[in-house]
Amino acid sequence: MADRGACSPGNELGDFLRARRAERDPRRAGFPDDGRLRRVPGLRREELALLAHVSVDYVVRLEQGRTHQVSRPVLDALADALCLAPDERGYLFALADLTPTASQRRSDRSEAAPRLRQLLDTMHDVPAMVLHRGMDVLAWNRGAAALLTDFGALPPTGRNLIRLTFLDAPFRALYADWPGAARECVAVLRMEAGRTPQDPGTAALVGELAAQDPDFRTWWAGHRVRGPRQLTKTYVHPVVGALTLDVQQFTVDTHPDQFLVAYTAPPDSPSAETLDSLLRRPIGAGADG
């Protein structure tokens, strides 16, 4: 039976603090080897307390989930002590926020903004999609279907890039570096889960992946997070072969839960020629089509 404990909601704030504390190098934090045996890697609780200027008891209560009343200055101090990256710092604040905000309420995943759909239709030479922050595919153009998969042939509940990356064998085979791409997916989903902890769609996806994929369970327990950013990925397409593309993500001011993703190749590069060849083929045509 799958171990769902690491993926179930509960003391997310404490789990995240423990995970980041375990990865903080004591020597880099200014604590030389004192000869005492370290039972776990990383900082001791008293060392984190010293760096953040809080009591050890306060750190214990935070990690055990016995207190959630955390002020912004204390969160800043903890983030500084743990050397959190900007995405990690934002995730920490999302976990500590007990006040339901607009960004924490369940968001509409059903439809892309109409103007974004119109924009997709004009992008004939660029594979592009409109995604929900939870990586649901809301709309796509012909290029995206040719590059990745025929999203129209999938049920709406199956049009999620993270689910496809883990559970769809042909989609999984598209990645030259599947472990790297899959870890990115987990970090994105972990960020979304912290941002919208009450969203049933996100919770259902986490539960499904945890039950079916051991790699997901392992990486989810690591509490890595990241927000949208530009990436470069190499795909091994079954028809045209390998191509390396820049994956660019654009936010939408009028629809903050949606963003546009475009796949491009450097001009005059081998990947640009390969992508052009792919986009000129009828969708569904094989290597001889």
C-alpha cells in the first residue's frame, strides 16, 4: 500500500521548516564542529533559534504544529537563517497565513480567458498553451498538440501536465531528462498546494500521484518549491527526434490564476529547423507522414 503520510495535509509549516533546517550546512551558518554527535544532518533546533533570534521552545512548537501565530518579522528571520530562495520564502509565508485570501480560495480551472484563446490561434509558428497555476491545460494551439500530445483526445480531467508527466508513458518519454522535469513538476505542485491549501483539485492530484508513483512520494517529501520561470528543455519527439526548446511563461494580469506558455527555439538553430518541420506536418502523421 502506498505511503500517503508524506503527502497528506497537516503540519505543512513544520514539515517545511524541518526539511530546510536539515539541508542548512552548520559550518556555513557559522557553527564549527563542537565534537557533539549530530543525530540528523543540518542545523540543530537551538542553532536555528540562535540565528533567528527566537527561543528554542518556539522553534519546537512551530515544527510540531503547536503554534501557527507567526509574525512577519519572525518569518523573515527564519527565512534569513535558513537562506531561503525567493520562491521558498513566499511558500513559507503562504503556509503561515491563516487568513483566507482571494489567492487561497478555490480558483476556476475550467476555461481560459477568451482573449488568450484568440492569441493562441494567431501563434501559428509557436507551440503555446494556457495553463492554470496547478498545471491544468485550459487551451492549446495546434503546435502544442503536435509537440506534446493531442489534448483534445484526453478527458478534461486528464489534461494536466504534472499528471501526464508522471502517469502517461508516451508523455513521460518525451523528456530527455525525465527526472529533472518531474522534480520541477513536484516543486510547482508543492508551491500551488501551499498557496491554495483548501483546493480539492490540488489535493486530489497530490493523492493520486502519491498513490501511484514512488518517485513522486519521495520528491514530495523533500518540500522543494518553485514558481514560474523560464526553462530550457530537451524533448525526444517520436516523429522528428530531439529538439531543445526555451519554455517561456507569461503571467496574465486580468486572470492571475492563468498563464501563457510558449515553446521556442533559437533562430537558425538545429532545433528551430526541427520544430519548423514538426509544425508543418499534419497532426497524427508518423515519421513517414
